[in-house]
Amino acid sequence: MATSDDGGFHGPSIEEFFPEVIFFAGTPFEINRIILIRFLAVLAIVLIFWIGTRRMKVVPGRFQSVVEMGLDFARVNIAEDLLGKKDGRRFLPLITTIFFMVLFMNITGIIPFLNIAGTSVIGVPLVLAVVAWFAFIYAGLKKHPGAFFKNALFPPGVPWPLYIIVTPIELVSTFVLRPITLTLRLLMNMVVGHLLLVLFFAATQFFFFTAGGFWSLFGVGTLAFGFVFTLFEILVAVLQAYVFALLTTVYIQLALAEEH
């Protein structure tokens, strides 16, 4: 990755996000490296929560405590804080699923031998954003079946001539841009994070094993930056999962607001 036949350095490229097919080539069920990583992330979620909850104890062990801590974080700090206990309980399965799915697929970006996030290709971020958008629409129509779209597109208190300007803006910002921004925010963070990590470690390999000599000192620097940025990428993975779940909950809260 770091060097070519002429011995020059070549950094990461966008082609890494479109790897070759591994299984079922030429069929609608083609599986490449990133799709395989997504499967592994989902399998990890199922196994961790199955093992952590299959034999619940009044006095939990360490593993059960960690699982309960994660579930309580999604329930208390996201769902119930914004929606209250009643509505928070209704939408908790969706919010919890989104949070942990994004988290596990983000964290694969720093796991050895995987080294790329399952959310670094648009498919998963887009699907989750569309699910969040449908949940927002469902919550609004369920709570205010006759007034949801009317009050969203024609805010009360606005002089009627201004609706010519306000309504198109509300349509785009509320019903179009929200899923797009949810998708792009997650996708771009994971893409940039992967490219930077590959750049640091590819440069380290180049300085140590190709350039050699005095240039090895630069390899020490790129290795240190790579290590620090790996820790930062863990923080970004958790933060992006939290932001995605939080914004989904905020949109549902806005749909349930009394003014609708």
C-alpha cells in the first residue's frame, strides 16, 4: 500500500472502499471485505447481548454489568431524557439498535485485520438514516394525524404571504435534508478517519522499511501520530454512534411536540 515498484510513497485512495468480491461473485449476493465486516459486527452484537442477558443475576457479574451499562446509557441518557419514560419506552428498541449498530460497525475501523468501518460505505448509514426518517414521520402521524404535515410545512403565526418562501424551506430542511445530513455526517467521519489511519501507518512502513537511515526518525513520528489517532478514532466511533442515536431521538421528539 505504501510503496510501488519505483520505490515511491503512495498514500491511501478511495478505491479501498470498493474492495474485490470475496464470495458469490457475479450474483446479487456478492460479498466483499466491507460487507463481511458488517456481518461480523452484527454477529458480535448478537453474541455479546445474548451472552450478557441469557442468565441475568440480581448481583451481576462484570460482563453483565458492562452490557447493562450500555443498555442503560441508551435508555436513560438518550431515550428517556428526550422523550420521557412513556415515549422513551416506545421507541427504545429502535434507538438502542441504531446506537449499538453504528457503534459496533464504527469500531471495526481500528480492529486489527479488519481495519475499516462497516459504516465507511454509504449503504448502512443511508439505511439507518431512512429508518430514522420513517420513525420521525410515523411518530408525527401517530401523535397528530391531522396536523403533522400542516404545521410542519405551514408554521403557525407566520403571515400567509411568507408561506411562499417558508413552506419550501421547511419542506427541504425537515423532510429532505435530515436523512441526508444523518447519512453524510456518519459516512464522512468514518471515511476520513480510515484514510488518516492508513496514511499514518503506510508512511511508517515506508520510512522504516523502504527509505531507512535518517528517514526512520520520521517513521517514529508517524507511528506516534498513528497511535494517538487510533485512540481518537475510538472516541469518534463512540461519539458518532451517540450523535446518530441522539439526533434520531430529537427528530422523534420534534414530531411528538404539542404544537403539531
